[in-house]
Amino acid sequence: MEHPEENSGDYRTPPPQILSCPSEAAGERLDRALAFLLPQYSRSRLQAWIKDGQAQIDGVETRDARKKLRGGEILTLIPSPLPESLADAPEDIAIDIRFADADILVLLKPAGLVVHPGNGNRNGTLLNALLHHDPRLAAIPRSGIVHRLDKETSGLMVVARTLTAQASLVRQLQERSVRREYLAVALGEITRDGVIDAPIGRHAQTRTRMAVTRAGKPAVTRYQVLRRYRGATLIACQLETGRTHQIRVHMAHLGHPLLGDPRYGRAAPPGLPAFSRQALHALRLALCHPASGENMSWEAQPPEDMANLLAELAAGAEK
């Protein structure tokens, strides 16, 4: 196996991946589990690698993409070179880094930046930027990305720079010990703080949407009223779980979708300022440092567009 630094210049050859199958994947097929763990690759690409004998479960080669997992296995993938059009190439994209050491990076993601390459977004993503900033991240699954923000959500993210750090951060996320607090502007006037405990899964008819559904995975969002305006409310949200679009789906389920949300929102009432994206910002991040064990936290105030929105709301007859 090549040393990560020796392989850093050849972005077409993905590094070998050694992954621990999470307990939540118990009963899942091998290809689906790998697609969850390695979202930078399509399932068809992963299935092709499995068929070619490039996957192992607990050190034993398998060519069966449908093989069911029990959870806890060690999954090994030794990919072959990708066609240049499918490789995740390093790109010189500026990153606003708020903290960095040998183990982690904490960065401020701007609205409009996609986190992972995917259909229609092969280039210009945070992952491409990270590979340029630190080519050694090519040796880490997902290039060290352990959680996501939606494209149009701004705010703080943590990235692992070593396999050990990644394992620690994933474990902390699973144990719900990572504290993530968001600022959001919801439509309507919310009268009091609350907790939304409602499972989230794929929408039955529209697979690109998420929804509250009995068949979904557990999802818990706590929210606190910070300010009420005429027709809108500024809230702080804390995630106990990390489901796709969780805050957006939960607030829409509550009857208070986020201002500007194109997928789960509704037209804002007259008098509210227009906003071109969902009004959501990852304000605070707190975790236990993977190497030192120190409790660390960061805060990043909202970007200019959301700061201007809050100023307009405050000026427009704050209650």
C-alpha cells in the first residue's frame, strides 16, 4: 500500500479505504453500506469494484454487492483508477479556516458551496477544495468530512485529518456528544421553546425530499425562541441527531418552515424581506478534541446576507 503522501499527486487512483461498519447498517447490503460511508462514489461505481473482487469483509474477499451486514465488520475497499471525468480532483478554492492542527480542521462553509461531489456537482465542492489544501486528505474516507451542511446553509464544520481523528469524531456524532447550534428564521410567530421528536425518512412520492414518516430514522431537534417579528421568528436550534435536512423538515412539520426555503417552505407573507436561500446558519460547534481530549468550541456569526436579513426584520416593527 502506498503511503498517503506518495499517493497525493495521483487523484485518479483513490486510496484504499478501511472502514468500520456502523451498527446502524446492520441488515444493510454491502453496496448500500459503502455508499453511505463513501458518498463521493456512486453506488454503480462501488458495485463494479465489488464485482471485480476489490472489497473485503473482515479480510475476506467478496464479490456479492447484496451481501447483508450485521454491523461492526471491518470493510476494506481497494479501488482501481477512476476515469478522469469521475475523479475528485483537487481545486484551488478558498477555505475560511477557523482552527487547524495535525488532527482536525474547523472551517466556515459559505452558502452556495456543495460539500460532496455528486451528480451535477463533480467540481467546485468543499471536498475538492480540501484536497487542494491538504492532499493527504485523499487517504481519509470522504477526505475527512464527517458531517454535512446543505448547499445553501452557511456555518461551521469540522474535518478530520487522520483516520484516528475521523473515528473519534464519527463516534462522538453517533453518541450525540458533538454540540451543533444553528440560527434560523422561521415563518410565523412561534410562542415558546420546544422539542421536535419525529422520525425523518425519504418522502414517499418525491425521493429528493425528506419528510416526517413513521418508517424514518429517529430525529430530535430542540429550538429556542430568540426574537419574534411580525410574521417571522428568530430561533436557535440544537441537533441531537443529524438527519438530512433535519431542521428544515422539522420546522416545516411544525408549521413554521424556514424563510426562503425553496424545498420545504412557502411564500413569505407581505411585508417580510425576500431571502434567496433558507435562512439557516451553523452558529456554534463544540466537541472533544480527538487527540488531546480537550473540550473545544467555536462560534461564527452569520454571513452578510443573513445579518442584513436580521437587521431588516428588526427594523420592520419588531415585536
